[in-house]
Amino acid sequence: MDIKWNVKDGTLVIKVSGEMDLHTAGDFKQVVERASAMHRVRGLMVDLSDISFIDSSGMGALLGRFRQIRMMGGAMTIAAPSPQARQVLELAGISKIITIVDEPAIVEELGGGDQ
């Protein structure tokens, strides 16, 4: 899994590529927690357009970050999920609680770098 991120206007924008599963979900959590601590983020946008696979651990990581951002008074959006990711998110009901948009997130030159 490759993670690129940036903070823009108080929103942490993350682009995740590859597989989001038991072996990589912890990396995603750490990046969100570290970036959130370094910057005062009020929102989270996760671009899943390049996700090839997501399992229950990946979904759990997304839901955990959703709860974390919501407790801070913010909102979370999932941007442009790949067809496989969208199907899993819809089957699991996540699309009913987290906003999903079709447009990909724009992750400009990254302040945070790769993970």
C-alpha cells in the first residue's frame, strides 16, 4: 500500500493505492493519526481510486478514522472509490454513513510525503 497525503484548508487529503487489508490498515491509521496531530484537521478526504482490494480490516480502519474525525467535530468523505472498493463499501453499509463522491481528491505536492 502506498499513501500520499496533504493538508489543505484544514482537511487532511489522503490518496491510498494498492491493497488496504489486515497487513496495511495499521499504516493508514498511523498516517491519519500522525498527520492529524501535526495539523489541526477538521476534515478527512480519502481517495480510494487506486485501491485494488479492501477487506474488513481496511473498512474498520476507515470507520475508526470516521469516528475520530467526527468526535473532533469534522466530517469525512471517500473520494472516487475503485469499483471493487465501492462494491465492498456499499455491501457493508458504509456508504450510508460516510459521504462518497465520484470525483477524485486532488493531492497536490505533498507536505507529508509517502508512507
